[in-house]
Amino acid sequence: MKQNARYILFVILLLIIVFCFSGIYRMPYYVYKPGAADALDPIVSVDGSEKSEGDMHLVTVRGGQATPFQYVMAKILPYHQIEKLEDVIPEGISEKEYTQAQLMQMESSQEASTVVAYEAAGAELQIDYKGVYVVSVVKDLPADGQLKQGDHITAVDDQQVKEATDLTSYVTPKHVGDTITLRIERDDKQLEKKLKLQALPDTQIPGIGITLVTDRDVTEDPEVTFSSGQIGGPSAGLMFSLEIYDQLEEEDMTKGFQICGTGEVDYEGNVGRIGGIDKKVVAADKEGCDVFFAPNEQDAEDSNYQVAKQTAEDIDTDMKVVPVNTFDDAKKYLEEMPAK
């Protein structure tokens, strides 16, 4: 009897260890799955605005480094995606740095959406360009060890850099092996870095291996504030711009409907491709959204819209998937949409 009891205890302890291991140990894989479709009214606020009957929604994809349990579930469950960790977070970049880069992209997205919405509404807006920030540095390229996340680039070869395109348009025509000098601000110190251009991976384009975000001061009237917390990335740009525009205008753009969508928006109002569109369609459907805007990418065969449309058919949703190339496309659809 004692031997049987010891055997049972051993099995129980072994199961506990296996269970803990499967839920704690981190594998070299990243799992993406459907996230949430959060109403934007509590997240975006324009002074003096009134609440609409319906809601605009920000749609997210959840992601994280996989445990064994999460890896197995991702193999079984639909609309779960497994990627190698190195393909998501480049080697040499910590998870903290990756998260910070995503938050910087979110901040840039909020600025772009503000500009697009205020210009569309004819509201007062002023933009001051102050240079660019380094979002990330690619390992084994010239900037590695010379620049770091958060560096503020203000000039290249004594030419002022006001926005990211100033730097990229200056570097791109140059040749591999050419040297450039960057003036940067780091921890309240002025530094100069000389870097030799190298061909970027899988291209012959000269570069130094950094991603950038423009440092702008956007002043608007009435004031808009964001409370997006730890949500990162640029893909909420379109929905931010629609929510801001809705709050600026007297007309209720939602007309009582639940409006979802996704897509990065630039300062000209163009809507760009994003990742995880199928998972966002699933999340929006679970939230009960009526409309889902998807980047159309100028009618490309493999566009976000085509994937979103197929996903909507596969899950048999009544949600209307609408293709958009620009903010104005989405705005026009809402203006012409009959009230609920």
C-alpha cells in the first residue's frame, strides 16, 4: 500500500511539474491570435464633443512568446498563427525595446490620424517638425553599436533633418561604401556619428539599418487626447482618424452602428496594409460590429481586403467588409450609409 501511495504521489508531482513547465517555459516562437474590438470613445476625446449613438472600434491582435501549452493550442485553434521569435523580434533587440518601438509607432499613428481628421474637418491645426527618433537598430548593419533606440537625429552631413523622408531621400541616392555624418541628441548630449553605408538585406539600397519615426509637435484646437495605454503599433490609424472626425463634426458619423476597421494611415490620408487582418475580422465579429473597413491596397489580389472578405465568409458573419484606399473612402461610405 505504501509503495502504491508513493507511486501515485510521484505521478501527481510529475503532472504538476509538467503542467507548470507547459505554462511557464518560453519557447522560441511567437503566437498571434484574435484580440479585442475596443470602443474608441473612452480612448479618444476631443474637447467639447458629444457622444455618438454608435461606436468606432479599434481592433487588436493579441501576441506573445509561446509557452508549450500556448504552442499546442495555436496548432489546434483556428486563426492562431505561430511565427519564429527571431522573425518577430529581431536578434539583438530585447522584448522591452520591441514593446517601446511599438508604442512609438502608436504615438506616430495618433499624430497622423489627428492631422488627417482635423484637415478634413477644417479645424485649426499647426505642425512643427523637430527631427526624427530612432525606433530600432538592425543587428550587424552600420548603425549597430553606434545608434540606439530613442536617439534624436537632427542633421545629416550638416543638412537639417525635420522628418524621416529628409533622411531617407538623402541617403537612398548614395552608394554603398559612402560615409555620412549624423548629428544626434542622446541623454541631453550632442553627438556626431560617422557611418559607412551598406547594402540593406535582400536589396542593393544603401542604408545604415535603422527604422525611424518623425518627431512632430502637433497643436490642435479643440484639443484631442488619447488614452491607448499599452496598445502599440500603427494599425489603428484609420479608426483613430474616423473617431476624431466624428467627434469634430456635428453629424453622427456612426448613425447608430458599430464601426470597426484597421489600417495604418499616413499624413495624406492613405490607408496602408497591416498584419493579422483575419484575426481582426474574427475579433470584430465577436464584438458584434456591423461594418469593417479593410485596406484595399489599390485592388491588389492579395490585399488585406481580400483576406478580410474571405475570412468573413468563412466565419459566416453578417458584418459588412468594406474596401478602402484612403480616409476619404471610409468617410464617404459612412456619409452615404443609411441610418440604423
